[in-house]
Amino acid sequence: MFMDRKIKVSVICVTRNAEKTLGILLNSIRQFKTEEVEFVVLDGLSTDSTVDLLRKNEDIIDIWKSEKDYGIYDAMNKAVTLAKGEWLIFMGADDELLNGFKNAIALLEDSQTIYYGKVFFHGLITTGQIKDDYTLTKTNICHQAIFYPKRVFEKYKYQEEYVVCADYVLNLNCWDDPEFKFVYIDELISNYAIGGFSGTINDELFEANKSMLFKKHLSTWAFLRYSWKKLKNNILRK
């Protein structure tokens, strides 16, 4: 392992029973592991061979633990406290880092800037640059494409009551916060896997609070446009 090094990026992964997919992420980490890149894994007491895989790959894993958690975002919050990087990026156990990850690292400079790029998802490149507030009413910025400066998590945590969309809520908080700015990097950062927890569970609390969150964090114009579209869609359904 590297000693007394300056860690620029911490790649964080939380796992549970990920033996079938974790190898994909591990192989991509191995490809891009450098002195500047730290890999942190927090496992939720897996009952399959996930922990064995972690042990076998300790040469590329800087920190890993297997312990009880209370959900994905609880585990992510705990992992943040272990990370030593200036910027943090979160990957699922079935995701894959791409060449754009390496290219993006060289562009990370301002500790008050949240840098984001693109991901490959469902055979398409997404999300691209968020050019206005209204776009954020239609789509979140995928966390597999975001490099958060560590100071974001000195101010915020993932709100664990949002079981799927706490990352969306975090992005809305940061978007509205004058302390931070978002800067787009035209790089394909990762392959975001189609499966996973977020694809199987509906975040009912987020759906219930969505209008309130958009009104609070986005411009009046964006909120009114979102509300008008929502009203039209409700009328068409009747």
C-alpha cells in the first residue's frame, strides 16, 4: 500500500451479498488504482462470499469493514467518515469505472465545486450537462458520475428516511447552496448497472415530498413549469 500519500479521490462502495457482481467493480478499480485513488468498501454483513472477495482483493482496497447497517444510505454515511480523499465518488457493487474517471481526476481543483460527468445506462449515455433548474425536476445527476468535495459531507449527510432518493435530495440541497457550485465534465465516468436496489424499490416519501423539495431548492420558474406539467399529466390521466 502507498504510505503518506495525498489522496485525491475516494471511491466508496457499500455492499451486501454482491458476490455475483462485485468482481466487475473490483476489476475496474484495479485498472485505475493509483497513489491518488483510495478505495473504501463498507459491507452490510453479507452472508454469501462477498467478504471472501474483499479479502482476496485487499491489495487494491484501502479500507473495508463488514458490519450491521440500517440501509444503503446509513452505510454510505458511515463510509464517508472513513474516507480520506479530497473528493468522493460512490459506486454500486455492480457498477464499473470507465476511462473518463481517470481523465476527470486531473480536472478536480476547486474544493467548493461538485464536478459531474456522464454515465452509460440502459445502453445510453446520460445525464449530460444540467443547463437549468427545470432539468433537475426531470432527472437526478447519477451519483456514479459525481465527484463531491469532502466538505459537502462536513455540511450534509444522506437523509436516510429517503430509502432510494437520498442522493437526489442531497443534490438538491447542494444545488441551492451558495457555498457550492456544479461544474460539468464532458467525460464518461462509469457504467451504471441496470439492476440494483434503486431499480426495485419505490421511494414513497420522496414522491410525496417532491413538489416541496423542488419549490424549496429550485427557481420559481422551474417549480411553476414542473407544477404545470404535473397538472396537465393528471388531467390527461382522467
